[in-house]
Amino acid sequence: MVRRSISKRHPMRLWLSVFIVLGTWSWMCSAVFHTRDFPITEKLDYFSAGLNVLYIFFLGTTRMLRLTTWHQTRVVALCCAVPYILHVSYLSLVRFDYGYNMMANAMVGLLSNFVWFIVAYQAYRNGQPFWWKPALLIILTDMAFSLELFDFAPFFSTFDAHALWHAATIPMVAQWYDYLVKDAKWDAHLEQLRKD
């Protein structure tokens, strides 16, 4: 859909393509870990999930700051990549601390929420008809994330909080993708109006 919907010249096209690849990778790592619980599959699951959370922050930041070239975005990319590499290195080489990992991901998620609320406000100010969607998705994602924080016994000996968290993310990922594509198209539309 990215290739069909977004012009090759649009700056978000590359970042949305990466979003698809990272999301797919994260889901694959999670599926493998939940079927084969080994130290390597566990790390791949946790590290890919963390990368996904960080990438949503990166996308929001580039959108909020209206960065359009690789030259402009590389500073944000480096500001995301360096802490991520340090985080993964610490967990891999020093100590795998589950609490620290959860806290780090939650903090990046909260920063991301803040950024996406600003993006929603900017979209509202620009007259975007679907400005409310990122704000709603943030709220729904946070509600789903609360399943991870407030763990409970499985329903029917099958559906625990973590399973329900994964189930809740399925429609949200599709809705985020839909919003990001529409947002890029809206941005291209505004750019065309400015030229005319």
C-alpha cells in the first residue's frame, strides 16, 4: 500500500516502509519466542519489541518536527539508535534485567505518546479531518498496555494478560498504518496546495 499510495518523492515513504519491515520482524520474533522459549528467542522478542516502540517514537518525532530529508532525520535517528544499542548491549552483556527493560520501554512509550499528541494537535491546526486518530490510538494502546502492567490469571486457562495484549495490538497496528498512510497523503495534498 505504501508503494501504491505514496509518491516516491514523499519523505515519509521510506520511514513507512521501514515501519512495515520492523513490525513484521517484531511479530515474527514474538511468535517464535512464544512457541520456543529459549534465551535467544526471548532476547529477539524483547529487543524487537523495544525497537518497535522506539521506531514509533522516531516516526512521530520526524513527523512533529517536519523533517523531510535524510540529512535532517539522521540526528533524530542517531539519538534513537545510540541509546537502543547501549540498552541492548547492557541487557546482553551485563545483566538481563526484566524490570529495567520494561521501564525503558514504558518511558520511550510515554515520550512517544507525548510526541503523537503534538502531531495530532498539529494535524488539527492544519485542518486534517482525521487528526483525532493518533490521539485515540495512543489511548487505546495505553489501555491495552495496562494488561501488561496488571497481570492476572488466564481466562479458561488460556488467555492471560500477555495474550490479550498481543490480541489487542493486531487491530491497532493496522489502524496506525492506515493513519500514517492517510497522513502522508494529506501532507502531500497540502504541499500541492501551497505550490498552486
